[in-house]
Amino acid sequence: MSADTEKLKRNATSHSLPFALRKLGHVVIRVSDLQRAVDFCTSVLGLRISDVYPEEMMPGVMVFLRFNVDHHGIALVGG
């Protein structure tokens, strides 16, 4: 089942939200090319690797990346 792209495009963030995001605490993204994604995050976005879980711990391997003092803000999973 594919998503209705036109319906997705109509989703909009309300400009009258009673809050403002100031931080992301934990985002996990599954990527098809883990090395390429890590290269992009480190060389283009300036993120730093804080941990790597090998295949034995996380099928597909998981790479944790940070952009501030938190252990990680983004985790990438291969697969």
C-alpha cells in the first residue's frame, strides 16, 4: 500500500502551537546504506559518533550520533 503523496503534502504544521520545539531527544532512522548515511551526517551535518552497536547487539548495526552534550540525538540503523 503506497501513501497518498498529495494528502501527505497537505499536512501542515500549525503556526499557533502552544509550544516550540527546542531539542530532539531521540530520533532513529533506518537507512539502506549505513556508511553513506554516517558519512553524510558527520561530514555535511557536523554530527559526531558517540557509539556503535555491532551486528551482535543490533541487527543491521546501529550508529549513535550527537550534536550537543547529549549522548545522541540521532541513531542510524542499517538495513
